[in-house]
Amino acid sequence: MTLSLLFEQLLNGLQLGTMLFLMASGLTLVFGVMGLINLAHGSFYMTGAFVTAWVTGTTGNFWVGLLAGTLAAAAVGALVEFAVIRRLYHRDHLDQVLATFALILIFSEGTRWLYGSSPLWLNVPDSLAGSVILPFGVEYPLYRLAIIGMGVLIAIGLYLLISRTRLGMRIRAGENDREMIGALGVDISTLYTLVFALGAGLAGLAGATIGALQSVQVGMGEPVLILAFVVIVIGGIGSIKGALVGALLVGVVDTLGRVLLPDLFKLFMEASAASGVGAAIASMLIYILMAIILIFKPNGLFAVKH
Amino acid sequence: MTQSHSLTATGPAQPARFRLDREGWISLGLLLILVVGASVAYLAGENFFVNLASRMVIIALAGVGLNLALGFGGMVSFGHAAYFGLGGYVAGIGAFHAFDMTPALGIPFLPNGSDQMIPLWLTAIALCGLLAYGIGRLSLGTSGVYFIMITLAFAQMIYYFAISWPTYGGEDGLPIYIRNQLWGLNTNNSLVFFFLCFGLLLAALSFCHRLLGSRFGAALTMARLNPVRLATSGVEPRPVKLVAFVISGMITGLAGALFADLNGFVGTSMLDWHRSGEIMVIVILGGVGRLYGPVAGAMLFVAMEFWLGGLTEYWQFFLGLVLLAVVLFARGGVFGLLSGRSRHE
Amino acid sequence: MNEAVLSIQNLNKRFGALHATKDVSINVMPGEIHALIGPNGAGKSTLIAQIAGTLAPDSGTLWLDGQSLDSLSVAERARQGLGRSFQVSSLAESLSVRRNVMMAVQALQGSSFRFWKPVNSDASLREPADAVLAQMDLGHRADTPVAELSHGERRQVEVACALALKPKILLLDEPMAGLGPEGTAKLTTLLETLKHQVPILLIEHDMDAVFRLADRISVLVAGEVIAHGDSDTIRNDPNVREAYLGDDHAESA
């Protein structure tokens, strides 16, 4: 294990963390403001990726595709909120889980119906193709670096949105006291639709950017969704700051664990067994991390009072 | 027949032992349909339909397990695929080592694998109990959304572990070449296997019926309805819930072992989180918190899977629509619709 | 150590800058009704939470019949003999009155991990529950779901649940709140007879009831006990008049 490889993997972890943050921030906002658990969040991720791949394929321009994918995810989010989700705010979590699980089935099978089962391909745009040389002699793909940069910008943007704007003020008011915000005369259902669409748009953006690194296919949102759940459980449900810290923690631990653990086990096991056991343990690592954090902080690192 | 007498206040003070209410008649009818359907199909030489009935029974059993935690204990576990899959892998791994005549898990001092159902079932139940104890201990410190997500996450952990563990097939799964055996019975006979499963379902249902009517059941009911009242009465809610959660995982694990034997195969799809969702859907389709709800739910689910699946490749799209409609408009599930009463609570 | 049944000694609780419980000491003696009064925001709820075990004090100790309660959970305190009722009644709404009371009987017998014998036909649970219900004049309501009870009846059921624990002390949190004059009178009579069976720590807003019932009164203002004594002492205490009785009317609204 050289220092440069470690540095590269650390960047990969940050990049994964960035993606998880885009997913988790939407989930945690929707939970914080509306008290809703949304399993279908991964469907917006998938929507973003599919629309981006399709529009990019049609227009030949990745950036047009990315914009279209993000907006389409936000629009689908707003539509779903209007048609289904707003009937669930006053229901218990079980009903929310089931209804949004039903939405996953509808979205996944509907997409399969439209696009078929074989994956779509989306290429990294030419302007971001190639690599850059970083410290420690690491040659790192420019596109991945751009994702990390985008994540930083979005984190700052969300912070400014929530702390500095009228919409943000309403979001914070909604988190603290749902009755109050209605009494203030804020149009609560518009606010909810906006927040939901914002979360869906962020998920769509994540799906669209990742779509260029992996294949675009049905079900692609689900593993990310479950990782995002782990992130917000670790960070504290409802806390954007928790989502950020949790996302980076999960991204880095997961990525480094997969690289380091097999080598670690090789110190005291024979090589083939070590890589098998190492890989198996590495795949469980973030869940073990979650369990340990829960033992000490049952409500996550940045617990939000409700 | 139903537990509602012992759970709701409006019922008579003594359980109506020999009198069935509407819900009781429906339950009895469902069980009869299964038995008669499987027998007729067998006589007609339609093994496919006998196996379809076995599938209903096994999935119902998994649902009965989840219902104990979810319906009666108020614990919304989104990770019961972990127990279902673990039970399946016990059956698969036992058969694998029995076939190879190697010690279980390849660990030298362990006994050889087994192709006998009874020890496999007992092992599945014991291991699922242990797993549920571990997950329950960690998860029951939280509640609400946390509990849902954490149970989901732990099940996912088991799923990834199974995928990355190459010995037992990893992503490809593990075939069971010869169905496991039970004494002198011919378990390869589809009707014999059906009645085995059916017998276990009945046993689980009557066990749950007794359990819910017992002192433990009273404490569990109170833990769901009002944990503050339970604690103020002098009973800690958490151990009560934990025990119910463990039993719940055990029953679902047993169903998993049967499911693997039914299909002659165990794979990571048994551990997939969609499976957790399906088991939950079965409980809800039938009617949450009704003892026989999962039976109705499983029959409906498997029937839809068969019928819609025959019509279109995208049958889950329609399953999604049905489920959405049930959640939004028919919250009592099948039992709620048929018996004209809304869901408990 | 003294002969008090419940002894609260030097209890302190701070929430940041707020000193919510300030060196509170209260002793409840056998056979007495000890009332705790105080204006809104005096810290009564915080104090009750610490006695019941839902909130850990920063310092101080609690003794029940010579046993320390400090490290015990809510359920363990209940088993030690602390029976309580809630300000907002907390019962299982869909269960019958009897089933609510039977829960406490079951806990008293220490037998919640029996999985087979049906509770519905279990005389060892039903009979003690029915006896308590009869004592509370609730026998005719035993099979009624709590959801169908009147406000006053719920209060009675709460007390019945507490009594079924065979408690060493009853902690009643504003049992008169929301009761009409008739309900208040009924409950007052009941508590008068009950106190010979079990001493009561009564947190109450209704001053008439307090002065009629209480053998001794402690007045809590801003987290601190500012006066102790019988009704007359309290009525004539200038501090109490100033801090409390002066705005009694605004307060009881």
C-alpha cells in the first residue's frame, strides 16, 4: 500500500461521500420538514440518470442532458408529492414505508417497460475527460474531481439557502413547529412541494453524474438509497450537517475498507482466504460503523429534537 | 379462532372457544381453500399448482413471523429478509455439506452437514433467534423511522455478506440437489411437502394465538399501545419487545428453510430488501395485527404474482398500483374489507 | 433516614441556566396526604419526572420505604411500590378498563414472561383487578374500552391501575384537573378514604381540594420549596400569599 494509492482511494471515498450527501440531504430535509420517510428517493436518482442519458444521447450535449435530468427529477418529485406523498404526511411511518415502496415498484417496472432491461450508457463529457496530476504523483480522473467540487458547492449552496433565504427560514420554521408555520400564513403545501422537489432534484443530479461513471439501469438507485439511510441514521435524521458528516464518513470508510481490509487480513491469513474474508468484512464495515455509533449515540451524531 | 377477542375490549370476557365470528369464518375458509386446492391439483396431476399452494403457505408463515413484531408488537421491521434468507441458507448449507460429506461450514470440529429437515429447522430457528437478538438489542434502543432504517440496514449487511462470501455461491446462490428429508416421508412428493408446510403454518398460528392471549401477549399488546403505561405498571417494555422480535425472526427463519427446500435453491434474492418489503406487503395486504392476515395476504400476493405475471412481464408495476391503493384507501387489508371492520388501532 | 415513606432529599436539576429543581426536600409520612402546590412554571412537572424516574436529577437522593430509588428505572420504581397517575391520562385506549388494571396485577406478580396460559380466564389476575375496580366504584365499567370512558372515569382508572400495584406511595399528578364539581367531590371523598391505605403525594391546582384534603402542604416556587406545613400555616404564610395565592385566579384558568 503506497501513499499515493491511499491518497487516490481517499479521493474516491470523498467522491462517494459527495454523492451520498446529495441523496441524504434530500431525504433528511424531507424527514425534517414533513416528517416523512421516503423510500422512493432512489427512484428520483434513477429518473435523473435516465433522462440525462436519453437527452444527452439525443442532443449530443452532456450539459443539456444534465440540466434536463436534474429538472426532470425535480418535476417528477413535485408531481409525486402532489399526487401521492401529501396524502401521507399525517399517516404513520408504516403507511409511508408501504406507499413509497409501492412507488419504487411503479417507477422501476415503469422504467423497465419504457427503456427495457439493458443498461443505457452515458459518457463523461469531453471537457472533463482525462486526468490531472495531483500531489503524491496521483493521476486522478478530472470528472471525479469535478464531482467532489460540485459536492462542495452544493453543500455551501444548501447552507446559504437554509440560513440566508426566506425559503430557508420557512424550512427551519417548519422543522421546529409545523403548526406554527401554518399559523404564520405560509402556504404550507407549496412549501412542502418545493422542499420535496428540491430533494428530488438533488437526487436526480446525483444519479445523472454517477450515470457517467457506471451504467444507467433500473434499480441503480436502491443501493445508494440504503447507503443514504445509513448516512442519515449516523448523522441524525433531519440534520443537514449530520448528512454531510455521515456521508463523508460512510464514503471514506467504505472505500478504504474495501482496499485496506484484504491486505490487513493477509498479515495473518493465507492470501486467497484473506481476500475473501477481507472483502466480506469490508462489505459489512459501514453497518458495523453504524451499529457502534448507535450504541453510543442512539439518535445519531447530530441528533435533532422533534 | 381469532385473537381479537382477547385483544379488544368489546369481546366477551371469556374467549369464545367454539363460536366463530366473521373473521374466524374467513380464516377457516382460507385454510380450507389451500388444503382443498392443493389436494385437487395433486389428484389432477398439476404439481405446479400444488407447489403454488406450498409457496402461499410458506410466504404466509414468513408473514406470521413478521406480524408478531409488526402487527402485535408495533415494531416496523424492514429487515425480515435477513431471517428468511438465513433460514434458507441453513437448509442450503446443511444440504451442501451433507452432499459433500464435509463438516458444516468446513470447520473441522463441527458435525457433518445434514439433509434431515428437523435438525436443519432447529438450526435455522436457533440461528435466526440469535441474529434477531443481536439486531433487536441494537435497534430497539431507537424507535420510529430509526427502527425502520436500522433494521433495513442490518438486513442489507447480511445481504452483502452473503454476496461477498464465495464458498456458498456468492451472487450465484446455492442449489439444493436433493430435497431435505424427514423420517420416512417422501418429501419429494409435492402434496407431502405441502402438508408439511401447512402443518407448520398451523402450528405457528396456534402458537401465536396462545402467545398473544398469554401474560406475555398482554404485556406485548401494552408495549405497542402504550409503553409508558406498561413501564408505570412495573414492566420494562424493551425486554418484552425484544423477546417478541426474536420469536418473530425465528418463525420467519423457519419459513426461509422451507422456501429453500421448495425451490431447491437458496440465493441472495432471499436476503434482498425487496423480500423484506414483500413480507411486509403480505402482512399489510391481509390486514395488520390480525392473526390470519398474512395467510390472506400471501394467498393474494402469490395469486397476483401468478396471474399478473402470466399476463405481463411488468407485473410488479401493477402490484405497486394495488399496494398504493390499499395503503391510501383500504387500510384494513383483505380482512378489513371482508369483515367490514377497519384495522386494529 | 427517617420514618417517611417517600423521602426526597436535596434534589437538584438544572437545564442550562435554568435551575428547575433547587435543593428540594420533601418527606411523605405514613397515612398522610401531602400536597405539592405551586404556580405554573414552578417546576412541578420536572420534580414529578425525577420522582417517577423519567428524568435523572443532577444531585440528591430519593428513598422509598428505606430503599434508594436513585438507580432504578420507571418500571423498577413501580415494582418497588411507586404508583402514579398522569396529568394527561395515559392508558391503553382500545383495551378494556379491566385489562388496563390487570397489567399492573400481572406486573406485581412478576410474571410477564409466561407464554401459554390465557390471561382472560386467569382468576389470579382478574380477581385482584376486579377488587380494585369495585373499590374505585368502577365495577360496572370493567368491560368497557377506556376510549368510551368519561374524563373523570379515566382519572379513576389511572388511580385503580396505581392501586393494583399495591403501592407504598401514590403519586397523583393533578387528578382533579378537568373534572367538574361533581367529579372533584367524588374523587376528594375517595382520596380521603384511600390515605389510610396508602400515603399520597398530591400535585394539585385545585386549592379548595388541597386545603380540604392535605394533611401537609409543600409550596414550590421557581424550583424551590418556599414553605412547608399544614393548611393554616400555608394559608397564612406571607411568602406563599405573595408568590402564589395573589395570582390564584389568573393561575387556575
